[in-house]
Amino acid sequence: MLYSDLAIQCCLTLKMVFHLPLRATEGFVDSLLKMLDLPLKSPDYSLLSVRQKNLALELPRINSDEPMHLVVDSTGLKLYGEGEWKVRTHGKSKRRTWLKLHLGINEKSHGIEACILTGDNVHDNEVLPNIVDQVNDKIAQITGDGAYDSHESYVVALNAGAKPCFPPRVNARRHKATDEAWRLRNHAVSHMYYKGLADWKKENNYHRRSLAEVMMFRYKQLLGANVMARNIKRQAREVGIKCIILNKMTALGMPSYAVS
């Protein structure tokens, strides 16, 4: 039996939502098809594993005519494998046990606009060009923490037609170069020294960066902080499907709080 990419993605979505292994996913889907009285059979667990590697995924987005405020950040995801007992008894292995998930969040819609999975040795500002490339709409401002405080990050933001908003490091110094990227960073450094970092954050709406932290929390609480796949391509698809799930949940509605 042939299965479309949509059918495979649907099965893997159920797997991620209910935290199921592949064998249990096959049985779960078979049970659903039986309850619906459909003459269909679930894809085999091995087929799900093979097809996961080459799935073409697309993040559902809420389109807007207004330029967005893009908030970027990263978090660590643990590779599924070594347990606490093994590490305590035999020590940790030399192979990499952590991956980094880089997200670009739309400040207004709270949706994920870009997601990239890398090794734990990749710096945040190295991934920023790829995050911006994934965004389809116009960007008004790009906000990130001090890890993005580099000349390259400023250049990426300016090339995208956006305002860069990256807090200078504590030991930041003005640069002698006079190009636009260095000029903006020098202005941020001067602002921090003369008026303080808190004033700079308030003027640049930096507090909205906390939305990235909120998204990381939602990701780990709802879908787990582990990556179960063993191959980097499957791991990237696993993370991509989880981001699609979060975007669909966000599109259904966000909580609103009445201010008394």
C-alpha cells in the first residue's frame, strides 16, 4: 500500500502529541481506523521511520500585511539515549548528547516563523541568516539576546530591511569602522554606557524578547525536551513537526486576560 506524505505526517503528528514510540503509533492509528470503520491499514513502524527522513514540511503561518517583529533565540534539546543511571555508573560518553533548537517567533501572532536544528557547538549568530531566509513576510525588527551581538548579525538584519535589536555585552566597546552596521552598534554601546542597559531595553522594546522564552517553555512542556530520532535528518523532521503542532495550537486561539 502506498501512503502520501500527508498520511505519514499525520501519523508522526499523533506520535509527537501523545509521546508514542513508532510501534505504538502504528497500533494507535490502526485502532483509530478501526473505530472509524475505514478499510485502511496504518503504515508500518519501519516505514514511518524511513519516510520521516525525507518529509517536506511547511510551517503554517498567520499572514499579515504589516512588517513583523521577529524574536530569535535558541534552547538545548537532549538526545534520547543516556539515562541518569548510566551516566552516574559509567560516566557520560564522548559523543554529543545535546542539540540546539533555534527559533524565530512572530512577536504579534506568537507563531513560529522559522526553526533550525543544529549541533550544540553552533553559535546563535551563525544561524541567524538561515532563520531570516525562512521568513516570508517583511521584517521590521529582529530582537535577540547578547549572543547575537556581532557585526554579522547587524548586517543580516540590515540586509533584511529590519532594525537590529541586540543588547551590547557588558565589556562592549565602540568600533572604529564607519559602516552602517558598526554605526548602529556603536550607538547601542554609547546608549548603554550613558543611560544604562535598562533604558536601552525600554526604548527598543526589548522586553518582548521574553516571548521566545515562553515559546521554548511551551515546546518542552507540551512536546518534551528530548529528541527521540537517532539520525540528524529524522531529528530535524521531528522538531519541524513539533513546531507545526505548536503553530496549529496557537492558531486555534491564545488566552486573553482581562485587566481590572
